[in-house]
Amino acid sequence: MTPLIQAPSVIPQLILSLCTVSIATCNKLFENMTLFNGDQKDTKIIGTVNGKNFYWKIDTGSAVTCMNINAFETAFGKTKDKAKEFKTDIFIRNRKCTHTVQLAEDFSENILGIDFLQKFRLRVDPKTGEFTFQTAPSTALFATKNFTLPPFTTTLIQARTFQNTDSQLHYIADIGAPKQPWLSGLSTLVSFDQRKQCTLPIQNCAPHEVAVSTGDILGILSTEKEDPIPFDDESLATICEQIHQRLPKIKKRAWTRKEIEERCHLGAPEPYRSRYIDILVKHQAAISLDKYDLGLAKNFTHRIHLKDDQPIFRKQFNLPETHTQFIEQSLDEWLKLGVVRQSTSSYNSPIFCVPKKQGQGLRIVQDFRLLNQH
């Protein structure tokens, strides 16, 4: 459970390190994430099904529209066959919306997913909660041709928009395919050619091929007026510092002198022992509470200056199975704590394990000998 305590500081770092955003986007993220601003009311609207009124939660994170079992039985009765998927009419402000709905037995809410929002051009103001049916050209992105994505692969796909584009704006594509919920992808900064076409990296998360037809929706567009910030070390450190400042500050528990004395296992004789303990008590803020309390150096960025720009790559050699398992487990913990992050660098130095003294386990080390020669 201890790594989960550190999760609030890790989750935004993982999200932000995978996207290209501007400061304005970061501010929107801070305003809308309940992690920073506490609980906020979900946006719900009233939709009528079979003459019965229900609250429907608008959830852009859901690929499909769902109706919970209690609402289904209220609308259609307990005698109606409970198919996992059914088509029904949902009336919103007297507008008839015929849509395919998933029956969700484990949900307590009815959900209007991204498929419904795109199909009927339903837009919601996150500040006021007001919603409208847009009549302007859709912000959706459509496939330009038929194609098939192999299982568990990411493929660059051509998509197009029917709205007018502005060269002064930056466009961000959010991947979401109502007809193919197995397709996913990161928010991507895109640019359009004269035919209003762009390229999207789309991932097939299914263990089988997924076919897409011309005209299928692949995602939606949002705009950003400010210039996007490249994620180099300096900008990433700035954003992480902003996140850190917004997180609640929790003071460390103060150790008693007796607790410090029991934990440090000093073998020094008196009177040196007492003087050592005095120093530790005075500077106990530097003592970790546990192995996950690693601290954070945020006053500088470390850079390694090499003789040239040629990437230093040394192939990883084979490791014993027990060492591989230990490394994978350790890396999982370090990723959760924010100690390390995933990288696609062209540099590589082999990693391996050496036994600690007196049989206390393994220590992970890297072979930087080739790097040190440059």
C-alpha cells in the first residue's frame, strides 16, 4: 500500500510525459481534476426512455453508452429480455436520439459515452454544465479509406475533418472510435494539409485484427491557441514543480530520540554515540520514513556532457531468471514512485545485479564503462 501513497505525484507526471500540451492545457487539467480541487459535480442531463425519465451522466472517457439494470427494468419491466446490447430511443429536450446502448449490471449510473456525444453532436460546457446539440460541422475525425489494424500494434492512419481549419490554431486529436472500442491512442498534436487530412497514431488493443471503413469516426478535435511546449528536461521539470506545489503538503512525523536510536544501530562507543544521536535528531528531516520515502532533488538538472553526439549503445546481455524478476519488480516500484520514467532513448547501458554484502539480497547496477570512454 505504501507506493499508493505516492500515487498523486506520479499520475500527473505519467499523463503529462505522454502528451504535448501548452500551459493553458495544464491549467485546464488543474481546474478539472478532482485530485487537486476536491469533488466536483458530474455533468448529468435528463433523458427519457420509454416514457420514463432518467439521469444520464456525460462521460467522455467511456467509449460506449450504458444503461444500468435498475433503470432498464423501470423503463421496460422485468419481463423484457435483457440483451447485453439493445437499440432504443432516448429523448433529450424533445429530441429523439436512436442509439445502441449497453446493458450494465454492475453500474449504478446511466452513461452517455463518447459514441453518443459524437453521433448527435452533443456538447457540454464544463463550467456551466449547459449542453447543446451543435448544428455546425462536426469536430470529428473520419477515416479516409478502408484499412485493417493487426492485433496489439500502433499504426499511422490518415484521417480528415470537414470543418474549416485555421493555420493560427493548434489542433489536438483525441482518439475515440465508437464503432471500434478496441482502438485507442494518446492525445496527439496534428496538422492538416490542403485536403484537411492529418496523420494519427492509433493503437489496436485487441488480440485480433480490427477493420475500419471509410468514413468511420476515429476521434475528435480540440483547439489550442497557445504554442505547445516541447517536453525537454527544463519544461518537464517546470510542469512537475507546478504539480508538486498544488499537491497537499503533509508534514513528516517527528521521530523521538528513542526511535532514532533504535533504528540507526550505531556501534560507536560513548560519548561519541550520544553526539551522533544528537546530530540525527537535529537533522531528522533527512531520514527516510521507509524505503519508499526517497526525497526529491528539485534545485538543479543533471546533464552528462559527452565528447560527441553519437549515441552510445551497448546491447543488454542475458541475465539469470531470478535477477530478471527482481529487476522487473524493482522497476515497477520505481515507476510508481517517479524515481524512473520510461524512455525511447537511443542510448543504452546494460543493467545487471550484484549480491549485497552478507547475503542481504541483490543490488541493481549498470555498466557505464563504454559511456565513460566518451
